[in-house]
Amino acid sequence: MTDTFPAFDLSPVPTPALDAVPPELFRGIYGMPMFVTVPTDDLAASADFWVRGLGFFDLFSIPGRLTHLRRWAFQDVLLMAAESAAEPPALTVSFSCVLSQIDEIAAAGEKLLPGSTTGPRHMPWNSVELEVVTPENTRVIMTAARPYDPDSPEAQFLRDIGIEAPAA
């Protein structure tokens, strides 16, 4: 593979054309390579705006906590119930990584900016997450999926909110 190549076959975005047709909404489950988290003090009103105004759909919700919205493949937004904080980050963005990178990233962040990391934390959606606040006050979540264990509390949580087990 070269450094630059036309990668429209990897993207849901159609090749630019005057008659380009948008792809259908994507309802499948995949490992999200990147997504944005938007804090809101009115989860229902925010979800309604994103759905009716911007063309997203509610992939799943955890009442009172979060709504996972999607449009095309790889266009994921998590609306999160706002947490009270004196100075909230300007933006939260999440990037996928693998489990073996979490501690390495935490150590590098702490070396560069002591006190900038929180975690890692095991999350109910079967991931391990590390929070890093950058010098410009961006909250970056590095998230690593954990191997699926059908007997784990995380697997039960996913079943409880209507997400089926991944194929073996």
C-alpha cells in the first residue's frame, strides 16, 4: 500500500459527484475507530434535535445516562448527561486503541503533563477507558475493547440494553 491512495471503498462517503447518493443509515455493530461525546443537560431534547434535525438515529440509549446516535457508518455521537464541573472540557473525543496501549498512553500523558490522566476504568459496555485532558482542555478518551465473555457483568449489561452478543 502506498502512503496515499483513493480510499473511497473504505468509507461510507460516496465518491464526489453531482448525482451522488447518500448511503443508508448503518445499524450494524462495529468497533468505532473514533467518536465524539457531547455533554447535555437535556438528553431528550438533544437526542430529538440530532435525530430530527441532523438525520441521526438512536442506536441505543441508557436512560438518564447516554444516547448513542449514528448516521452513516463511522458517524457516531454519544450524548452524555452533563456532569457538574467547574470548568468542563471544551470537547470530548474518543479514539480506539488496543488493551496493551492503555498503560503506555497513561504513562506518556503523565510524563508530559502530570495529573492529566484518569483511569484506566472498566466500563459496562465491555471496554477499558483512559481519560486524558490535553493542555488546550480537550478531553480525550482512549478506549480499548475487551474480549467478550458471555458470563461477565458487561455481557449481561449489553443484553439488558438490547445488544446481542458478537458472533463467535
